[in-house]
Amino acid sequence: MPVKIILSLFFGVLLGLSWPTAGFTPLIFVVLVPFLWLIELTKNDGFWRFSARVFLGFLVWNVITTWWLWNATIFGMFFAIVVNSLLMTTVVLFWRRIDRKLSRKAGFIFLPLAWICFEKLHLHWDFSWPWLNLGNGFAVNPNWVQWYEYTGVFGGTLWIWMVNISLYHTLKHYWETKKLHKKWIRPLALILIPLGLSFLIKNQFEQDISEKLTVTVVQPNIDPYTEKYNQTTQDQFALLLKQTASELGQKPDVIITPETYFSEGAGINLTYIEESKLYRDLLNYAKTHNTQLLNGIQFYKTYAEEDKTKTANKLNNGIWADFYNSVFLTDTTGVQVYHKSKLVVGVETLPFRNIIEPLLGNVMLDFGGTVLTRATQEEREAFPLYSGVKISPVICYESIYGEFVTGYVRNGAQVLAIMTNDAWWGDTPGHKQHMAYARLRAIETRRAVVRSANTGISGFISPLGEVTAKLPYNTKGVLSATIYPQKNITLYVRYGDYIFRLGGFVAGLMLLFSFSRRKN
């Protein structure tokens, strides 16, 4: 087999073997060395030959780490894997231009900055898929990246690139001269200094224990394919009473259910939620036991055609409706609602809807309303509990977005409640990775994270990213714990993805310069 193909397959496999949660994390410091060797070895090959070899390696990585999407959507799995691999290859094509038009050194400066720009794109565009952003690779080793409270995940991405590039240059020097000299010190220092800093930050961290909150999380363990959406709202309410009965002695301040816990039909009409039997029953239950309930639910709201919103879907007889994946808090002062705002592509939202719908007209609607999308809201919510502590509901996929989650904290959140349904993927690495990524959100925001998942993993994560208690996957149960709400604002919460803003500016200038200057 040609060396170039071996290198392509090798770096893809190494990336896969380094990835959470079954991977061996230290590999992440060497995974890009064969990749860098490959692109330097092939950079003068033809466009298609170069692109194909790079694409192959990224394709292998994507398949190894996200094959489990198959369980939820076969088309979605193929689309995510192929498109993501193509986008990654595009970043490398930009690198090749910088290398040719400017210099080899400029190319190695540009590559990690351009990669961060690619990862940022995946946080915002309609085909958003940030699951494999490199900084997520430390999710099962939170003690290594306690400095994420200053940098966010992009700090980890930059760290990985810097170590790998330095190691590659060190090894390349050895291959050419058979002498290491002192060059090995640089990659070693690049690994050890951030690790040492992380352990120092952890040891100096002091958790505010002036307030406490007792929380109960519910894990109903209902199969969404065969059972969940066939149950009535009253069935779910009865199940909730039965499951939480054993925990009432803990005197929970709040009981949390997973995403779309109440999911009968299209859900409940948002306009009449306070008058609904479900809300009255929940409020009475909460009053009786001196607690509050944070519940996942499906809502809808209907409009006449002249009153429809931009996100409304056309139904029959000239009626339009918004559909929501939501959370509501039982509160004697009035209903408090949050609508999920980072939607799953293809399942909850139609990408580039403003372009596609005018082209298709009602064609897709005529095939059973397959372009129905969910509505969102602009601002993050922080619900005040009776104790005065503010808790924010983070619905499923939203917990993958670091800067997005900081919006809850800036709006006052002292505790983050991730409410999710990971059952769609089955017992695969998917739900484990999702749980692990939540540990990074805890570090970035220095907030306790409570997690209620339909089939698991439900549990509690400290502000240091440590899992303090959990329920196993595919287990029905409830879990209670006392946590400590935090008020301090981290640098990352305050400034967000500033690494992207600085790095993207430099990368953009380099790319523009490459179009205006010929290499000497």
C-alpha cells in the first residue's frame, strides 16, 4: 500500500482511538503528526489527488467517532460524516494555498487558526455539527483542562495543534539529521506547562458553599421509538408521581424531568398552559410537597394566516402553527417557559429554510409536512426558584455549544440543568460523549450541572467537571443530591470565544494577503 494512503488511514484511525469516551486521550498529542507528514508530502500533488488523501483520513475519523448516528437516522449519519469530512478537507486546501503563496512557516501558523474558524462555523451555521471540535477531546479528562474557564474549548483545540506541530518539527529534524539536540524540550514543555497550570487551578479553586440546593433528577427510561410518544400526558404524570415518591423525604427544592417528558401528540397549546389540567396538577403536587418541578414538554401555538410568525408551519384550513421543544417551571407566580434554541439539523429544523422553501413551495408539505420545524427564542432563560437561586434549562443538543451556554450564566444562572433524551442513539458512544461534554460546560462556567436524561446518563457534575453521582444508562430511577449554586463569572463567560476572534482575524488577513501577493 502506498505510503501516502497509509498515512491517511493512520491519522484517521489515531484520531478515532483518541476520542472520548472509549479512546486513549494521550494519543491526541500525536494524532496530527502523520497528518502533517501527509500534507507536506502530498502538497505538490494534483488538486484531486491531494484532496482525496486528506478526505480519506478525516472520513475514517468521522466514521469511528460518530457512526452511532445510524441508530437515529441513516441518511443523517451519512450526511454528517461526508459533509464534515469535506469541510475539514477544505480547511487543508486553504492551508495549501498559504503554504504556496506565502511560506511554509506561514502555513503552519495559519492551519490551527483556520481550523478554529472552521470549528466556529460549526457552532453557528444551519448545518451545525460541533461534536468533533478538537477541544472536546479532553472531555473525560477534566483535570487536564481546568483552564477552560479562561479559554473555552478553543483553547484545547489550539493546544492540540501547537503540541502536534512542535512534535512534528522535532521528529522531522531527527529524521533529517539523526540528532535531537534540545528540540524535544519544546513539545514536552507545551504538554507539561498547561497540565501543571490546570492542576494548580484545580487545587486553588474554592467553591462557594454559602447557598445550597437539593435537586432530584428523574430518569424514566422510556423507549422513544416504541413507547414514549404513545403515552398520554396523564400517563406521564402518574409515572412522575410514582417515581418521585421515594425522594420526597429528601425535601428537594426542585425536581427535574428530561427533554419532552410530556410529549403526547403535538403537545399542549402554549396559550392555555396555565389553564391546562397538567399544569394545575403539577402545581398542586408542588404546593403539597413544598417543591418545584422543571419539566420537559412539547408546546404548540396556532395563528391565523395574517398573524403567522416567520417560523410558523402551514397546517390545514389556513391555520399556521409554531411547535416548540420546551421546558416550563411550576411557579405560583405564573408559568415560566423556555424554548429550545439550538435545534437538531434535519429533525427539528430545515437548514436554509428561507432558501429551500421558496424553491420547493408546498411540495414537501404535500408529502406529509416533512419540513415542519420548531420555533426558538432569542434569549437564554434563568428561572428564579423560591429560594432565590436561579437555574437554567439547557435542552439536549444545546449543551454542546460552549459560548451559547455562557448566555445562561450572563443572564443569572447559578445552576445549569441539562434535560435530554439520548435514547435515539441506543447504547452506543453517543450518549457517553454527550455526558462527557457536559463536564466541559461545568468548567467553562464554573457551575454545577444537573443532568436528567430519559434513558441516561442522569447525574450531577461539580464546577470542576467531576461526576459526583450518576444513574447508569438504560436504568429507570431517580437521584437526589445537594449542590452549591455559584455566582462568580469566569473569563470565558465574560468574553466568550475571543480566541476565535483574534485567530480568525489573523487567518483572514493571511488568506487575503495570499490572493494579493505572489510567492518569491
